[in-house]
Amino acid sequence: MTFFGEERGLLGSRYYVRHPVVPLDRTVADVNLEQLGRTDASDGPQNSAASLTGFDYSSLGTTFQLAGQRLGIRVSKNDRFSDRYFRASDNFAFAERGIPAHTVCVAYQYPDYHGLGDHWEKVDYANMARVDRMIALGLLTLANDPELPRWNASNARAATYARAAKK
């Protein structure tokens, strides 16, 4: 599904969690996709690589990491941006409700992020296709796994979301 108003306080995703099409107690995860096309990240090139916000907050980081290993995509925690951007995207509205939720991205920031020079010509379509295949495999793995994704109880930053999941 597509949400609107992320930059205006997660308007669309917060509306959805208050009015879900699928009951939230039957929603096992939210995987948000953002900034998959650019590889010229401010912290260095991100070819055949991806990250998740709050990478180690739940078991989903490992799910996508294993999918990446099978397809030659390095999926890892971006030490500078992973935790910082966890609360800044539509995944957060789901996390607040206790649903394991992350945003998958390639470049958290790049030189002309949200600027005038941020044009489609700078999208690395071949890389985006490789990353999209990794995401698809991760989602298939998630859908077929009899074990539900869970928050990482040993990560203090995930404690709020783990408590919300228990409610």
C-alpha cells in the first residue's frame, strides 16, 4: 500500500493504523521501502547493499540479511543512520502499535537529497532491481516462516515496541 504525508507527521500511516483494512492483530510486519534508487550515499557508495532502519530492533534485520546473502546483496546496519531514521518513516506508525516494522533503503542521504538536483537520471536502476529481488525474497521468507517476526528483547531501543506488542 502507499501512504501520504510522511513528512507531515506520518499522516497516512497513522491514519491506517487507526483504520486498518486488515486487523492489526493479524498484521505480522510492516516493511516500508524508501530511497532504493540512489547509490551515491553521503557516507559512501552503496552498490549491491541495503540497510534497514532500526536494523537490530527485531528479527526482520536477520530475515533480510539472509535473503541478501543468497542474492549477493550486503544487508547490514548502517551505524550512522539506521537508528536515527527509525522514527522518521511510515514504519514508525506500525512500530508504535507493536508490529515489527522497518524501512529498507539503500542510501539514507545523498548530496542533493530533496534538492533541486535530485533527478531520475541519478537512479541506479540495475542496482535497484537487484535490491528489489532481495526484498522480494525476504518478503517470501517472511510470508512462509511459521515463526512470526519479533522485537529484539535484548535491545533497549526496541523495548517500547516490544511492550506495545504484548498489549
